[in-house]
Amino acid sequence: MKKLVLFFLGSSLLFGSDLSTTDFIPRVVNFIIFVSILYYILADKIRDFLKGSTEEVQKRLQEATSKLDASKKQKSNASNKVYESEKLALEIIKQAKDEGKIIAKQYSEQTKRMMSTIKKNHEEIMMLDSKKVQREVSKEILEQVIDESLDSLSQAQMIQILNQQIATSTKAAK
């Protein structure tokens, strides 16, 4: 403040003409009084305003810092959850593959058992059909022989032929 007054006085002395003919000095004194009154009236308000604005900036800075910390914590939690989810997904995939192998093995074994059962059934059916065909052929032959020999054979000879046929059939069946 004093520097300002000295500046105005010094500049007016150096560059000005006669100070007694101008009203510069009373104006400078009035200006200094005005500035002093303004400072006296507004200094506390300006300090309070600046202090309030400083506090407001600090408060906002603390809020921003706390929000940043909270978001960092949330990011960390989210990263941990993603890591755990990926780990769980890999475990699930591994279990699914293992279960798939087990199920494939079970179906393979079941298919082999079914195929062997089907094969045995087919062989049994073939044997039964073979025996049935043999019986039918034997029956037809026997009927032909009976028809042809009924006229020429006696009853004793017929019984002997039937006994031979029965014996042959039982041997083949065993």
C-alpha cells in the first residue's frame, strides 16, 4: 500500500508540473483513505470468503478422493470377482469334460453289452430256425416215405423206421 502511494507521488514529482496548481495530493490522500476504509470493512468478509472457498475446495477434494478410493476398492472387488468367476468357469468346464468322458465310456460299454446280447439272440434264433427247418424237412421226408411205403411196408417195418428217426432226432438235438 505504501509502495503504491510512493509510486504515485514519485511519478507525479518526476513527470508532473507544479503540484500546487493541481489537486493531485488531496486526491491521492482521498484514495488512500477510501482504500483503507474498504480494507477495514471488507477485509474480514474477503478473508471469510477466501477461507470458505478454500474449505469448500478442500471438502470437494476430500469427497473426490474418497470417491476415487471407493471406486478403486470396487474395481478391486470386481477384478477379484472376475478372477473367481473365470476360475469357477474353468473348473466347471473341466468337470463337464470329465463327466462327458465318463458318460461316453458308460454308453460305449452299454452299447457293447447290447451288441453282444443282440448277437447271442441272433445266434439262438438261427439255431431255433435251423432246428425248425430240420424238423420240417424230416417231417416232409417222413410223410413222403410213409405215403410211399404205406402200401409196401408192414406195420412192424414202419415202427422200426419211426424208432430210427426218433433216435436220430434225439442224437441231433443233444
